[in-house]
Amino acid sequence: MSNTASQSAKSDFILQTVGLTKEFKGFAAVQDVNLNVQRGHIHALIGPNGAGKTTVFNLLTKFLQPTRGTITFNGIDISREEPAQIARRGVIRSFQISATFPHLTVLENVRVALQRKVGNSFHFWKSEKTLNSLNDRAVELLESVDLGEYVNTVTAEMPYGRKRALEIATTLALDPELMLLDEPTQGMGHEDVDRVAELIRKVSKSRTILMVEHNLSVVETLCDRITVLQRGQILAEGPYAVVSKDPRVLEAYVGVEA
Ligand SMILES: Nc1ncnc2c1ncn2[C@@H]1O[C@H](COP(=O)(O)OP(=O)(O)O)[C@@H](O)[C@H]1O
Ligand SMILES: [Mg+2]
């Protein structure tokens, strides 16, 4: 890569960490991680169990404070910000913020998320016009994740494999610029895995996605760039074709499987 090319690529990192470290009573769950996520990419974070993937996510969304290191989002140092501030900036983690309410309908769940995005002003919600426009937007979001037929279904009664699509819809309601997905295909059968992978590809069109994913065939087909964590540190980083042939990566995975 030429010098100019590498510089313009650099300015297009939406998220960067430098020396990111989290210690629990002296044990480094995440150690000196320099993560660079390029805008518009689907970036995967993989690694054996206990590698520190979830801890990285918790640091990025500020559910944990780093012991050391910095996190930059769109060029702004967010290392010391609160979870709500990060969310307002457009860093949204699915399956955490978007936990759905089982007794509400699918539509109501998305509407709650939309209300959260707009704010909590009480008087604001007195307007019927506002509520109607929220309904319209909620239906639109549900159709975009292929849940149009479930709009009036009570969430608890929806098939398990479709709940992730609803979680993605409630996350989209918050209009994320960077969407963090922690194991989006976990516990799913083939058909649902394919459907969720397709959905992630679709919603990635206008945003950046950083995802933890165990299913390597999903990673291979979906992700532009892969970071492999092992024992809290980055073991390898690059496109799937390169990373998957890296002897250290193979060893890390075989070591776990054996
Ligand atoms: N709150 C905590 N207190 C102590 N140790 C923790 C805590 N959270 C995670 N760990 C440890 O940090 C390491 C990384 O965990 P985690 O981030 O959950 O890994 P992964 O998501 O890659 O499986 C593990 O050894 C785990 O036991
Ligand atoms: Mg985890």
C-alpha cells in the first residue's frame, strides 16, 4: 500500500483502541489490544472461550472501565464516557440494550426502542400523531428484517429463530452507526443461521458492524476483516483467507478442540 493510501485508510477507522487493557484483580482478561475497525466493514472478533471477546465488548460499550488504554470513536476519545453517552453517539450493542419484553407484541417492542431513541419527555407522548408515526416507523423496521407477518404477535410466542431478527430491529431503532453483535447466531439451526447472516449483511449496508461469532463459515462469508484474540491479546488480524491459514490461529483452535 502506498503512503497516501495507508493514510486515507487510517482516517477511515470508525473505532480504534490503543493499549486497551482490563485487569480483574491482577489478571489481565484483555491486554494491550490495538483494534482498528474500518468504517463500513463487517469486522469479526473471534477466539477460543475465555479469550476476552465479551470483555472487549463490555469495554467498548463502557459497561466496564478499562484499566489502561484508550478507545476512540469517530476520532473522539470515549475512554471515560458513560454507557448512555456512547449509545447516543451511535455505538449500540445488540442483545443487551435491546433485550426484548416477552409479553409485549413484536410491534410494541420496536416502539419502545424508538421511544428510547427519541427521548423520555412525558408530554411528548400525549400526541397521537407522534404515536402513529412511531407505529409507521416500527412497521417499516419490522418489514426490513422480514418480520412483517409477526407485527401483532406476542413476542414470547414467536419462533426462537426469529427473535434475533427482532433484537436486530430494536437495535436498528436506535439508529446505530456502529453495531456490536455478541454471537448473533448462537444456539440456532442451519436455516436460522443463514437467515440471520443474510440479515446482518443487509443491515450492514449503511453502517459498521463488529461481531463476535463462533460459526467460522458465517465469519468467512460475512466478514471483511477478522481479529483473533487469545488469552486477552491479539494473535492475528486480517482477511479470513489469511488469518484462517495462520499456523498460530490453527494451533489456538486445535488446542482448544483437542
Ligand atoms: N468480572 C470478571 N471478573 C473476573 N474475571 C473475569 C470477569 N469477566 C471475565 N473474566 C475472565 O476474563 C477472561 C475473558 O473472559 P471473556 O471476555 O468472557 O471471554 P470470551 O468472551 O472470549 O469467552 C476469562 O478468563 C474470564 O474468566
Ligand atoms: Mg463471550
